Amino acid sequence: MSRFRTVFFLLACCIGALRAQAPHDSLRALDSALASFSPRECTGAPLKACCARSSPTALPRRLCAFGAWLAQSNKTSAEILRDLQVRYATLLNDTIAVLAPAPVAEAGEEESPVTITAFASASCSLCKRVVRELFIAVSAGPLKNKARLAFKPFTADVGDRALMAAQRAGRFWDYFSALSMVSVRPTRELLLHIADSLGFAAATFARDMDDPSIIIPLNKSIDEGRRNGVVVTPTFFINNRRYRSYKDSPWVIDAAEYRFETLKKRGH
């Protein structure tokens, strides 16, 4: 039952909180949206009717959990329905982007069949928080042995140059984890201080940050992102499929788990 844990938790906590905090309008909005949406997996029935009879990892159950989470934000029925439709489309998306290997070491087990690619920036607070949470998920959380995490810088500013300097030292994720705890926009002095606190050789790290050649993989990553429609950070791809739903880490994790379950059913 361990593979069911994440979806059960999301569904139970979202609906429980919804009933406790907003028992009338929000529940009505949710019920209306679930009654108005009929994914093909429900064979003609509305999502509301087929959710309970679906297996915990099936797509209808995942969509119901997502809808319950949306309703907690006091969204209208129309807004919930729209976001459900967007999520449904992104989970079924089979348009494959051409993505080269990441310029930094991937996190997670090498044999994991799912890869989450994050186009992100060291100066983006949301990027650092979500990527840190995804790193934990693939390393020791619900995505362990299921997914890998690839980081692709989408700027060439001083923070991303520092990340590449850490990659040269073979300690990208150590450095990223420390940097991700910093909420302010990183300055050169702060980046060097983080490196020093982690035991990097200060002179070497500073020299690598300033090395013009370190810009080459950054520019390649930026160009690749632009070719694939990336305009903001963070932007995620799951097995080279563009993810367009909410970027909160539980929902990126949920999408990666759905991809894992889909591959498992196909015998991969």
C-alpha cells in the first residue's frame, strides 16, 4: 500500500480541511466542478461519480484530490473546472521535448524511470524552495527509486555561475541545498560565504565563478529552454513532457508518480 500513500494523504487532508473550514460554498463549488467534468477514464460518468470507485493511484482519484485542494482556496466552480482540465491535459500530454542531458549531476537513483527536469534560477526563491523539496522527494521521499531530478539553469547570473562552480567541485547538490535556504537575492559575497561554510577551496571557487568558460553550459541551457517554450522559472518537464499545472511541490510529485504508475502498467 506504500505507493498509495501520497494520493490518499492529499485526498484525505484536503477534503477534511475543506469540510472543517468551508463546509458550504467551497464544497458546492467543488461538487459542481466534479459533476461538470467527465474525463474519458470515467467512461461517460462525471468525475464526482467515478472518483470513489477508482483505485487510489488512478487518474480520477488524483484529480479529485487536486480539486479538493483547489476548493480550499475559495475558487469558484468555473475556476476549479478550468484548473482540473488543465491538469488533466498536462498529465496526459505526450508531446516530447528534445532535452539534452543536464549540465549538473542529477539527483536520485540512476535506474529510476522518471526524470523531472527543472529549468530554474538561483535568484528565484520559488525555484529554490520547490527544487529543494523535489530533491528531498527523489533522494529519500515518495519519489525515491521512481524519479530523478535534473536542474537546468535558466539564467547566467552570479548565482547560477556559483552553482556551476559547485558542480566543478562535484558538490552541486550540497551547494544548492545550502543556497536554497537563503530567501534574499544572492550577492557574490553571500555566495562565497556559503562556499566557505561548506568547506570549498575559496580561491578555486571564486576563480571558477569568474571563468568565462562556465558561461557556455549556462547559455546552452538557456537556449534549450527557449527553444522549448520556457519563459519563466521554474518550468518543469516530466520525462520530457511539459508540465503546466500548479508548481507546488506536492503536485509536481503527484504528476511524477502518475507517470511512474503509467510506465509500470506498460511494463517499463
